[in-house]
Amino acid sequence: MISVITDPHLDIRRGWMSSDRSCCHWRRIKCDSTSKRVIGISLSLESIHSPDPLPLLNLTLFHPFEELQSLNLSSGYFKGWFDKRQGGKGLGSFKNLETLDLGVNFYDSSVFPYLNEAVSLKTLILRDNLFKGGFPVQELRNLTSLEVLDLKFNEFSGQLPTQELTNLRNLRALDLSNNRFSGSLQKQGKL
């Protein structure tokens, strides 16, 4: 797990090497109070400038955390990811993952097949990436538990697919601001 990020300027791992402390005491790690298993990982790098070249994230490194409920990879300046297991569908192995924050990165539509496998997601944050084109209805069709979807500050365009959005029946909050959509949800129907 410690090899997720190799840039020596990123100090998010401070304290992770100490053998006398459980990982539950590490910064940016949250454990279940009963089982002591890792349920939350935050690798957000909000104060870091974009590295060159942009790294790929190895999702395989997260597979040991089977009970993961929250994964924050925001502001990591990742351009994509790969997974050596699961046929490239690594997020599907996280049966308890409810919150995934991938905001402020350089992801494009190539990550959608991975996201569509994370069927337990309730909150998905994809703001400020490099997504373009129409709304990714088909790519998100399996996320029926989704309650919050944040797609602001991307370059999505075209007509809003209101009818298809109703398939996300648990959706309570949808942020599409600062994109290039045409039409409006009020004119096209009710969610």
C-alpha cells in the first residue's frame, strides 16, 4: 500500500512506517471500531501541484481492504488507473464502498467501466476532471444505490437525458454546474 504514490514530496505517509502502531492510528486511515479493519482511506493531495508526468493509479494496491467504505483520491493528479486483477474491474470487488471521491484529477471517460462496477456506491464525486461528451448514462447504469453525483467543472455537453436519470432512483443530489449541457431538468421533466 505504501507504494501507491512514489513522489518524495508527498508526505501523506508520515507515520505509516512505524511498526509499533496499528494502521488504525495512521493519518488518513479510518478503521472500524469493532473489527479494526480499514474502512476509509484518504489520499487527497489538495496542496500539491501537478506532477509531470501524470501518474496512473494501481487499484490492485487497494484490494486487501475488502471492507473499504470510503476512498478519497481527490486532487491526486492521476490521469487514469489500472488493475492487475478482476479483469480490470477492480472497483467491483469493494462490496461495501459507499463513497468515492475522484475530484480534481485528469480522468477521462476511460474510467467509467471501472465505476459502473462499484454498485454499492452512494456518493460519487467526479468534479473537475477531463470528462467530455454526453452525459454518461450507460456508464453509470449499474449504480442504482447512488444518492449523490457530483459532475461539476467538466466538459459534458448535449441534451440532459432526464428519462435515463430516473433509472438512478435513489439520486437525491446531482451537480452538473459548469458543464456545457443544453436544456434544463425542469423543462424536460421531474427527476
